[in-house]
Amino acid sequence: MADLVPVLTLPEIYSPLMRSRETERWRELETKFSKMFHHKPAFIARAPGRVNMIGEHIDTTGYSVFPMAIERDVLMAASYVPAPGPLRVELANVSSRFSHTSFSCDLTQPNSLGMANKMAHRWSNYFKVALRGLLDDIPQEVLKNAHGVLYVLVDGTIPPESSLSSSAAMTTASSLVVLTAFGMRDHIGRAHLTERAISSERLIGVSTGGMDQAVSVFGEMGKAIFVSFVPSLRTEPILMPHWNDYLFLVSNTLVQSDKKANAPTQYNLRVVETRIASYLLRRELGVQIPSPPQFPSSLRAVADAYWAANPYALKEMMTAYSDVRAAYNDAGKEVAQLQAMLNLVETTLPRRGLTQEELEQLTGLTSAAFHDEFLSQAPVHASHFYPHHRAFHVFSEAQRVLRFRSICDATTKKLESGEACDVHGAYQRLGHLMNESHESLKHMYDCSCPELDCVVQIARQAGALGARLTGAGWGGSAVHLVPRERLDAVTTALRRSYYSMRIGYMTEDDLSEALFVTHPAQGACIVMC
């Protein structure tokens, strides 16, 4: 099968600056596995984290995003030893924070994979849902003969709850372990593996959109990944022009963002609010969405249906609205359509928080029907909902993603053709888009926090061209676009004005873990031992 997760060697995975450190880490992982389980691992599965340059909280609606894989990753040393009796999984972690867990299961009975509830063992659920999610892809004959012990030792360098996608890396690496252990790695391509990783993480209770898993699987050294979801999942590696001269600096605020624990009042609530916005907008615009839409109840589905039903509407809006006309002239049809949707949001959705009772009146749904439509898929807790703000962020952020890519493509094309090109000016425009993104996430999507706003402000004042939160928000990390000549100034400012003043004493090792430069990195792979 084409497009399989590759089998690589370490020099093909890490940049020269990271290779020595990572080689030692991999050797230590193999040694620890051998001491713990009394035999050598057969292979090591690797899946990286990611930093999203732009396109936050819009993958759940079907809009494209622009992340890149990072060199921080999750490793899983593993071996499968056939033996009589039910399948037993021995799952350990090099970090004492995560307890060794052991569980048995019958792979022909998915319900035998019960979720762990104790805090110390909850991390094992990522492995369990990955295993469960692959059962439909593994032949019954293989499942019936899955007897013995699957040994796994995990080592991760992605800080948990840092918004650098440690959960997606865990799910992706777990999926690779299962497929490789049972001899099925060459039966499933990367696109299908991504879809399985997405659906598996949703079993944990998080309404993930798919960006994190896609970039973890498809990451490519030296390139960002443009991820689109319509009409199907597609990834395009995009060269960042002069990427050695313009660096992405990640600053972990050390405010933990537990996406699973806080989902009812944060992540999942925002997803519900965007679905409410799409329902209201669909009613106001009088559009019928084809059944079944790829992203049901999404703002993308409403927008696509509106333009399909009104092919001349954009031309009329370009005449009526100067901002729509300017968007078309500057960046083309798709960007102009998104600008038009922003105008429709402004004129159709109330610009304030709405109670459930008010929303029931606006949607025409009874309390029970409202619950079934919006609140039944995942638990959420809120006294007021903000459909206008969430819709405004989604359409404006989708527009910024397209502008961001357009700048990268145009700059690369000029450089390759030998045309005169203002590279610094291009990166200034990219930074401006990142700044706009953070302000939208702060004010329209309401997912920032004081610590994120602080590091963003410090970095901008010290010379970063752009700075924004990355990932779910509510803590975690920010990403800063920094010219190489300003890197020391920005790093020093963050150390002094954030880490020293807000966090207190930190060792150099701790600081290097919290504040680091990242390059576009290789995606998921297997290394045979």
C-alpha cells in the first residue's frame, strides 16, 4: 500500500542540532525497556507534537489550518510476545508521574477494553482508545489469535497540558504500536491512520477536529503542513521561505491546560457554541445543507451551502461592501467569501451572551430538542452562550489561514524564480496575521489567559514580528515569530519578565524545556531495534 508510515533511522528524524541528544535518549529508552521487561524491544514508534502557526479552533468546523510538527515527541519502545491466554498489555512510562499499568482484554470483544478512572492510570486510556479504534481495521483472524503480552515503555518530551498536542502524539504512537505489533503496519496508509487517531481521541471525550493528528502523522522536516478537510483530509507540505532566518520560538506558560478535564466549560463548550451559531445562521440565511454534510452542524457546511445556493451573491456583496471587494482584489474568491460571511454574522447574530431559554426561542427548538441537537454529544456547562463571537472568530481565522499560505507561496515562488522579493516584509505580514489571530482568540473565542497574554506582549515588545497562543488555549504555550537577529533579545525578555518574575527560580534545564526554538520536523515513524 502506498503512503505508509515510514520506517526510518535517527539521522532521518532529527535535525543535526538535536541528533546527538536524541541518540542518547533513544539508547536510554532501549536500556530501560530491557531492564524492566528482561528482553530488548522489537521496535520504537515515534509521533511528534505540533505547534500551530495559525488556524486555531477551526478544524472542528472543517476549515483549513497551518501547523508544523516539532522535534519534541512521544516514543514507545515495544515488543509483542505470543503466549497462551488473553492478551495482556504492560504499559509503563519513564516518568514517575505516570503509573505502570497492566490490563487484559479480548480483542474480539471491544467492551473488554474498559477505561481507567483512577488519576494515576488515566493516561493509559489514550493507548486503550487507540487499540479500540483499530479493531475494525484488523482482520478477525488476527484478533482471535492475539494472545500473549504486549510490552510498551513510553518516553515523552512534549510537556503535558502545554497545548503542544501531547495527547495526539500519544494516540498516534499508540496506534503505530498496535499495528506494528500485530503485523498490520503495511495494511493502513497514513491518511487512514490519521482518521483512526482522530476518532480514537474522541472516545476520550474531546471533540478534536483533526489538525493535531494530521500534522503528527504527515509532518515533514523543513516544511509546515497545510491541512485541509474538505472534500477529504489532505495535507500539503509548504516550504517556509528562509526559515533558518525567521524562527518559531515556543514559550510554555507552565499554566497547565487539561483539555479533557476542563472540556465541559472550555473546549467542548466552544465546539457547541459554533454549532449553535451554524444553526442560527442557517435559519437566518434560509439554506438547506446537503445530507449528510462532511462536517454536520458546522459553520463551514452553512457557508458552503449558502454559496452553492446563491452563485451570484458574492458579486452583489462586492458591490455593496467595500471590505468584501477589497478582500477579493487582495486575496481572491475564498477570502472574499469569508469576509462576506463575517458581514452576515454581524447582521444576523446577536452580539451578546444568550441563555439556553433565549436560544430555544431563536432556534425554534424545545428544551428536549435543543439538548438533543447541541448538548447530547459531550457534556458542557454554561449559563450563557456566545454564538456571534465564536462564528466571528471561525470565519476571520479561516481567512487568516488562507492569507498566511498565500504570502508563503508567493514569497517562495518569487525566490525560486529569481524575482526581487522583500522577504522581511513578507514575514512582517505573517506576524501581523499571527497578532490578529491572538486578539481574536482572546476576545472572540475567549480561550486565552493572563499568562498567555503576558508572554505574547513581552515577545512583541522585544522584537517578535508576531505572537499568539497555540493549541487549545486556557494555558499552555504561545508561539512567536522571531527574526534570528532578535532571538536573544526576545528570549532574554521572556526569561526576565515572565519566567523569573512570575514563575521564580528555574534551572537551565527547566528553562530550556519551557522556552525553545523549533523547526518543522519529521512526522510519525517506526525505528526497528
